Amino acid sequence: MKLKAAVEANITCELKSLPEDISEVELIQHVKALNDDPAVHGILVQLPLPKGINEAAVTESVIPEKDVDGFGTVNIGELAKRGGNPLFVPCTPKGILVLLKESKVEIAGKTVVVLGRSDIVGSPVSYLLKSEDATVTVVHSKTRNIPEIVKTADIVIAAIGQPEFVKGDWLKPGAVVIDVGTNYISDETKKSGQRLVGDVEFSTASEVASKITPVPGGVGPMTVAMLLENVYSSAKRFYELESKRGINPLPLKVLTPVPSDFAISRAQKPKHISQVASEIGILSGELEQYGAHKAKVQLSILDRLKHRQNGKYVLVTGITPTPLGEGKSTTTVGLVQALGAHLNKMAFANVRQPSMGPTFGIKGGAAGGGYSQVIPMDEFNMHLTGDIHAIGAATNLLAAAIDTRIFHENSQKDGPLYRRLVPAKKGVRKFSPVMFRRLKKLGIDKTNPDDLTKEEIAKFARLDIDPETITWRRVVDCNDRHLRGITIGQAPTEKGQTRETGFDITVASECMAILALSNSLEDMRERLGRMVVASSRSGEPVTCDDIGCGGALTALLKDAIKPNLMQTLEGTYWLL
């Protein structure tokens, strides 16, 4: 019924049927995945759940913003308190209220008796009608003299779960009766052998009541209609929030004389990074927090926002370098603070990450300066989320692979070298995906390693790198002048295969440049694989994929490609 109604209302509805033996943890993980899905505006957990699963724990795992059933603690709590503002009202109680109002039934000042105290109907409908200024009495299985209490009611709401429990002679003449019950009783005249009745004996009650809902066809359709309305309200609220994002700037206390950069940074208390993300419109499922004040943003946000129009881009640059910097970061931060905190424009500072070299050198950090800084400056300047370390690991892995390949080619014949590159596992040899790239480059269209000829094996296995043409150097993220030029391969195990090379600073590596240029994980993988690291003795370029390291480098950089989120001294936004 719900699915059919959703289709008719042009609401996309998906029924997720999970195995009966699913664990509580797995079920909650499914719910949390839906919580994080921006395309989902409502989640309904169909009860009852299998034995052994805590229904309360599962229903509570639905975030209040998607709790279209209205049964979560937040929504019920808001409904119960005077002047509360629930995001969603439970569907059946909401449908009852709409029925009463659409039928022009006066509620304020009237006496209402609710039969049943369930969390689904009885209790929430009592809260709802009290908020409409009715005098509400809830009766239940332990209540004495129920008929006498019902006799006092101007409005009777029966949700006690007992077939035809309320009789006509219990009612005050002219009372309004809402029958929520759905009970099956035996009826030999029906093909199924049973018929559906409510909690009220309709035949006698309809003679006394001024208005009464039938079963079926009364409250049931209203419940479904209110569920659809809740979903619509949720979607509308979501898009309204998206269009009304606002900046909550941090107050800035400007002192004279101006303290040191570090003192200014430490004096400001940053917003929690989850608040920063919320202001921008980043969903909780798109945020990977690294402590309280920095986080990474998942690339999936690009798919969610691909329909959005691009913003304006302002480039801040300079051509007058000094040992203390030029002021590009300070200017950038100051500009974004002015646009965001003072003009209420959604503005982001986008800068490079600081290297340990300048941080521990004369320059002393790269977080801006004065009252135009990113905070906390110590977390920003040192390690951040480890991206530069990942770049260093990727760069040095490839450097090690180049020298190792040269060593093995110089010390082995074609056959043993080929078997080392394509080893047999359980008696079977297979090419890895990256090897097919090299085979294609060589014009070899074979897929079985055992089918290659001796000439093809030699072409495949030997890169024949000319050591004098190697452009790929190792890196380190600090100033160490003694590593600028070194000789490697001096250990006895390297059999005299030495060569001169050196270290660059990590942020000068090609991996760093590719990380900055890549627009997706797939794009980064292709760019890394195409990097030329040397030439063969015949003059052919040797790439990272020829070495077989493109996938490994991508794995090391898979988190580094995600942008980092921080904030400025005035609480505006910083992406890097």
C-alpha cells in the first residue's frame, strides 16, 4: 500500500529486504549508510524485527532528520514537551488530527479519551491533542471503569488492539469516534474465513456517534498519506537548508600591539570541525574527522554537487620571494575572512599544505600571519592529516623499485627474471592488470604468461634502464642539505652497482604535482602510471607502469587526494 501510494505521489521508494538472520550490528550499518545518503530523505524501519534484535536500538539509529515515522527519541521528545517542535509527527496520530480538523471537529476545550498507550498511536496522539488544548485521558488494560470514562468523552480514539472492544452504549451521544484498530475475526461468510474489524463495535457505535471512521478505509489511508507528506517535508527541508547556508563567524579580539602569530592563534577557540562542515553543507557521511579541528572530505561530494554551478575563482600570487615568504597565504586568508565573516559570502581559502622545511626553517610555518591565519596553526603546520608523508612514501617506493629492477636485470638471465616478475601461484602463472598495459605497449597480444616466446619474454622482462637518464629522485620533508647529492648501492649485497642520485624536498616531487592536478582517483591512477622516470639504453621512455608501480602509488595516495577542511581565525573556511 505504501509503495503504491509513493509511486502515485511521484516519490521514489525502495524496499530493502534483508535476510532474517542479519545481525543487529549489520542492520544498524545499513541504516547508517542510508543516513549518510543525500539522495534519501526518509527512512522507515518496518516492525517487527527478527528475534534477538533490539528494535529500539535500530529505530534510534535513524537520524532525526530522516525519521519520517516520527518514532525517534528526538521527535517524540519534542512532541511530548509543551511548545516542542518535532521534525516529524508520527503518521497515524498526525492523520487523526488532520481527520478531525478537516471534519471541522472542535478540539480545544473538549474531553478526549484515548484507549491504548502504545508508542505508535496512543501516547503520541495524546501529546498531539494536548498541544491542541484538549483535555486528554489515556486508558489502558489496567484502567478501571473504562466504560464510565469513555462516556465522558467528546472525542474517542480507540487504539487498544482488541476487536470491537468499545460498545455503542459506552459513548456520549454525538461523540466523535476515531477507530485505529485493525483486527481479524472469524467470518464464515467470507472466502478467506475472516474479516477486518476495528476496536469499536461499528454497528452500535454508529447509532450514537456524530462522526465515526470505518475499518477498513478510515485511519489507514490517512497514515499512508501522512507518511508521504513527511517524506515530502523532509525533502523540502533538505533543499531549503541547502539554499540558506549561513556563516557563523568567530569574534576576533584585535590587540595593540599585535601579539605574535602563535599567541594570536592560541587565543582563538576554533569551532568544532563538524560545525564548520555543517555550515558549508558537507554531510556527516562525507566528512572524515581527524580530531576536533580538521577533517577530510570524501570525493563523493563531487557527484552530489555536480548539478551546482561553479563559483568564482580568485588567484593570489606573487613574484618577489623572500626567506620569510611573500604574504600570499596571509592575503588569501584575509580576503576570505573579509568575504565570509564580514560580507556573508560563501568563500573558501584554497592553499598548498606546508612543508616541514620552511616550518622548521627561517620562515617558520605557512598558516598566514597576524589576524589572517588558519587555525589551529600548530596542527596545520605539522603533519596535518599526513598527506605529505603519503607523497613521500609513494615517491620513495617508486625510487626503490627503479633501483631494484636495475639490480635484478643486471644479475639475472631472461628466464629467471621473467619467472620472478610473473611467479607461479599454486602451479598457475597469471599476468597482473598492470602487466597487460606493458604487453599492449610492446605490441604483445597474449594473455597466458606461458605462451610468450623467448624474444617476447626478453622484451617484457627487460626495461634496460640507462642509469644516467633516471630523473626520479628520493624525497624527504625537511631541510637536509647533506642528502642533496648521495651515492647509493654501496652495501656489499648490491654487488658494486652504485650510482649517484639525491633527495628533493617532498613537495617538489612529481607525485605532489599529480595530486594537485588529479580530479578523481581514477584520473590520478592514470597520471601516476604515465610518469616517465628514465629512458632505456635504446632511448625508449620508461614509465611508472613499466616498473609496475602505478597501482601501488595510487593505494598510498588514495586518502591524500581527498581535500582537507580547516578554518580561519574568524571561522571562515579553508580547504587544502
